[in-house]
Amino acid sequence: QMCIRDRALSDDDRLERIQNCVSKATEGSNVFGSQLMAVERKRITALLEQWLNFEANRDEDFEVVGVEVEADITAYGLPVKVRIDRIDSVEGKKVVLDYKAGVIKPKGLNSDELSEPQLPLYAVSGKQIPELGGVPDGVGLLQVRAEEHKDHIRSCWTGSLIGGGRQNPVSDPASWDSEVKAWDKAMENRAQLFLSGCIEHDYSAASSKFEYLPHIPLLSMTRE
């Protein structure tokens, strides 16, 4: 976890903490051999050091108040077990964050696409998650990649938590409220279709978006 106080650490102190955490997390994980694990620890350490240096540029005071938060919720008649990567408190405002090792795709949060439904689901189900206690003040994708670190935030007050980050239209109370309502409507419609047994696929969509779903090729074949 990290908070505003950690930004005052020297580079050496921060690196020491990272190394201690990596060692603890990988302790006993030598199934692929000690040499390979040593290389992996070095890679993870370098990645985390880059990321924390990136987060040190955040504009506002913050504290990580939840990590891998689990909850059992009921979403539109469907029982769902969720696990939130991270919850930050930013000067009293709660933001739900989702780490991505790949390139983040902000359009996936749009209500007309929702290829990234996790954050919208957390937002509309906030009342059922004790650590949130209601609709959060924002959600965000965090891209943790050696090539480029960045964030994409949608909230009631900002479009980026980290200085110099790209802004977006959902960054004030009115636009945030509209976004949450749009997510709620879109996911309710999808849930109703699912509960009714509908598994139709939009064949006009790019197939690459569904490559992780094993039944999509079969649906395409039956259509042909």
C-alpha cells in the first residue's frame, strides 16, 4: 500500500521497501528454478520502482485503503463474487482502481461497448460493498507496463489522478452521475438478455474483442 507519506521517501528507502515486498511475495516460489526466479524478482522490482515513481507525481494527497477487496453481490438478479484490485481515498473521495498489465482501452468503459465491465459494475453496486458504502466518487484503469505507465479516470472531479495525465469528459459531478446511470441501464439490459437465455453475438464487432471467449468461433461457424 502507498500513501502521501511514501512520496517523501528517498529513492533508496523506496527501493528497499519494494525489494522486501517482492521477496516476501515470491518466497518459496522456485518451481521454475532459482535462477529464473531471481530474474523475475529483478523484473518485478524494476517495474514496481517505475510505477511508484510514476505515482509520486499525483496531484492530490491519497491513501490506499483497500487491496483485493472481495464481496458477494447480487447484480440484476445474478449472484456475483467480485474482487476489487484497489480502493484509494483521495482527500475523502473514494476511487476504485483496476490494474492492467496490457494497454488500457478507455472506450471499453463506454456504456455502448462495455468490454471492460468490472469498474462499472463496482460503481453501480457500491452499496453492496462495505468498503465503498455507496457509489464511489470515481473509477480508473491503471496501466502498469515497462513501456508506458498511465491512468484513465472517470470521476466526479477529475479525469486523471497523476500529473500530466490525459483528461476526459467525465470529470465533474453531473457527467459522473450520468455515466453511472448509463452503466446501470446498459448492464441491466445485458443481464436481462442473459437471464432470458439470449446468447446472440454481434457479428459486426471486431472478432479480436472476443478472442478469449471459446464459444464465439462456434457461433460464427453456425451462422455461416
